Amino acid sequence: MSEQETLLVSGASGHLGTLVLQSLLKTKDLKIIATTRDPSKLKDFADRGVEVRKADFSDASSLDGAFKGATRLLLISTDAVGARTAQHTNAINAAKKAGVKHIIYTSVPNPDRSLALVAKEHTETEVALEASGLTYTILRNNLYTDYLEPSYQQALKSGLLFGARKGSPVAYVTRHDCAEAAAKALSSSDSFNAIYDVAGPESVSLNDLAAIFSRASGKTIKAVDVPYADFLGGLIGAGLDKNLAEVLATFEKAIAQGTLVSTGKATTSVQQFFNR
């Protein structure tokens, strides 16, 4: 990589962004900018030489200064479901204006046909990237293994693991492995357009998950595959906001349609994650 490259990590105070920064800092002498809505959350990284800047993707005027001098940008998709397309488009436009040459974007597998509610905004962002004229790397991250933790804890209490997957499996990938892939893409010298699926080493069904949970806990966990409406109702009945419940439940639709099956090069299995 050229010495002149300056790497920018957006959303750097989030779970994924923090892990990316930790990975980048393993390499000496990288020029790193980290943006966040609250710079105080990144004080530890600032103390380690990362240039921390304030940026809010909802405020396009805040991005000109935030992106100044960056040549490669990791655009981590925001958590503002419903506003992501506008936010991401602001970031892409600001990056182009600031002279960024290459954007790495975190998307989802098969966004153009996935039934997950979040997929539409990922598709729209990918289209905006293609139209920007900048070169890009799209990292289509599978479902995080980390997100299974609440299901694991609930299964330990009830002995049951619920899903609405119609038997289809998922190539779960840890957030850490996604961060390593993102850091590698950001710090590389690649300047061509590319799309990669970032996924775990195996596809895991609901029955497989129940067996993994059983082995990890020493308790007997049974998988229960229910109709989608029942699964959604269960989330709402457990106290989740209806909108959030729908976002989460539609991932079950995406799983059932087979859009999250393909395995990848990430090395951490679900069993290894829960044996930690």
C-alpha cells in the first residue's frame, strides 16, 4: 500500500468499527482517521495515534471536514434502518468530494432478492456506489454469530430454540472475523470493483444450533421451527417493539429462502464461538 494512503473508518465507535481499528493498529505507521458522532467514545484510540473526527451521516455538511484527506473509506452501514439510504448516499457524495479513491462497504448477502427488511437499503447503497464513479469493495457480511447470544440465553432457560427457517441453514460469521476482513480490505492497495461474501466455515441449521447450544451448555436444547407469524408474535409477546421485531423476524424469512447459506473463508465456527 502506498505511504500516501489515509484510511478512514466510519462508525468507528460501534462494535464493528472498534474491532476494525484494533485490527488496523496491529500494523505500524498506518494513517488512520476514525469518525463518530461522539468523539469522546474513541479517546483510547486517539491516545494511540488515531485521528478522531466528528461526523453525522444525517448532516451532510458535517462530512466535508470529516472526510478531508482520506483516500480509502470503510463505510460501515449505520443502525438507522429506514434512513440508511439517505445517510449512506450523503457519505458517498462527501467521500467523492473529499477525494476518496476507494470505498469499502458492509452489506448483506444477496440484497437484491433477500426478504430481510434491511436488504432494500443495502441494495440502494450498492447502486449508489456503482453510480458514484469511485472504485469499491462490497463486503456482504452474513449474520453475526454474536447475535445468537440472546437466543442461547433464552434456550438455556426454556430448553427450546425457536426459528422460522423451514430447515434452511445459515453460514454464521463472527463480528471479529468480519472486522478482520474489513481491515484487510481497507488497508490493501486494491483499486478495482469487487464484491465478496463474508461468511463462516459451515452452514448451520436450527437443529445444528440446538446441538451446538447443548454441547456448549451441557443442557438439552430442542429446536422448534414454527410458522413465521408465530415467530413474529413471539418476539412481540416477549416485549420487543413491533418495528424491531419485524426487522429481526424477516431475517428468518431470508434464512428460509436460502439467501444466507453460502459459506466463506472466515475461520471461527459457531461451536468455537460458544465454547470460548
